[in-house]
Amino acid sequence: MKIKQKKAAEMMQNSGGLIFGAKFFKRSDGNMRNGSFRTGVKKGVVGNPRYSPGKHNLLGVYDMNSGHRSIPLDRLVSITIKGTVYSVEG
């Protein structure tokens, strides 16, 4: 099923702490990253970030393998929520 970037971001933010899969291209080197993430994790967060992720088109998530990171919404390829794969387009 194909969805727009905005809808994908809403689905991830509103996942209610469920683990979801995401596939995206890293901004730093263009490599594809595929992983399991969840939103709403507060453990390990100290203070405020030096930037606002929303202003940089990023979504702050918890990577189940390596801790907190940000997903670049403009480079999102697909997401998997509750077993359904959604292909993300412009």
C-alpha cells in the first residue's frame, strides 16, 4: 500500500509505543538503514536537544538495537506497522 510522507509520519507518531519497522536512506552517507523502532521512549533522555527535530524534517525514535536516533522523513522508503508494509512516496 502506498502512502504519503506526512501520513507515514503521523502513523509512526501515533503508533502508541508499538514497535514498527522503517527503511530509509541516511543523510550522512546515503546508505540504506532498516530497523525496528518505537516512539515515546523517555529512558536515557537527558535535557533538551540542541535543535528541534521537526524543523529539520526528522522524527525522534528509539532504535531497538542502538538507542535514540532520528529518522529523516524526507528519505523514508517504507514502514511496517502491525505486519502491514506501507511504501512511502513524496
